[in-house]
Amino acid sequence: MFTTYITKPGIRQPLFTQYCDGSKVSCPNWLSQWGSKNLADQGYTASQILRYYYGDDIYLTQAEQVNGVPSSFPNENLQVGSRGNSVRTIQTQLNAISNTYTAIPKLRVDGIYGEQTAEAVRKFQQIFNLPQSGIVDFPTWYEISEIYVAVEKIAELV
């Protein structure tokens, strides 16, 4: 879990930063894999590279506590027969989402990806205009995470 973030004087929350691989997508003036590598090859430090992209007044700070941050994609699709913590994560997040989007059926959070989980995923995919495969692939995982953060208001400042 990364707890260090970029901010500026007078701001409590992290700056919104984006990363561009510079290979598949061209993002002028954004932090990019190859742009930052080229700067590093010229002797820039990590701090200098960040300042190059985000300005001289940025600084890095440490979060006191990080809660509720969704997990990263497990690098394999979740489907009927899958088991484990990643399945539990999706089941938990879908249950939270179903409090707002009631067409999504509630699930037993057991870490077993059965037909009921697949049906809840299909309903989620239908609502959010994703291919209705019932499989949690990379795009579905991150759409579930994004909606979960929104409905649980994780990203709001207190």
C-alpha cells in the first residue's frame, strides 16, 4: 500500500495525478514512463522528475491512515470456479453497490465465485454498459472499484 502522495501548500488532499505509458497512449505534458526515464537518464532525481511534470511547489507527504482503498486487479479474470480473497473483495463491493443499485442481487461473501456471483456481475455490467460476460476482467474490476468508492464515499474529505 502506497501512503506517500503529492500535494501543494495549502491543500490537504492529494493532487490528482495521471500516468501515461507514452507507448500505447500519447499524453503530452503528463508524467510518462518513457519521458520520466529520459529525464532519469539525464541525471534527474525522482523529486526533480515530479517537479518537472507537476510544478516546483509540490511536495510529498505521508498519509496518516489509508482506509477502504480497493485492491488492485489480481492479474487473472474471476469467473465461475474462482476462489479466494479477490472473489471476496468483489462480492463485498457488489453488495455495497447493490445498496444504491438495487437491481444487483445481494451475495453471500464466501470467496467462491458461483453462478450467483456471475449473475450479480452480469447485472452490474449491464447497468454500467460493459460486455455482459459475468466474468470480472480488468475493465470490470476497475469499474466495480470506481463505483464502490463512489457509493461508499471513500474519496470524500471529512
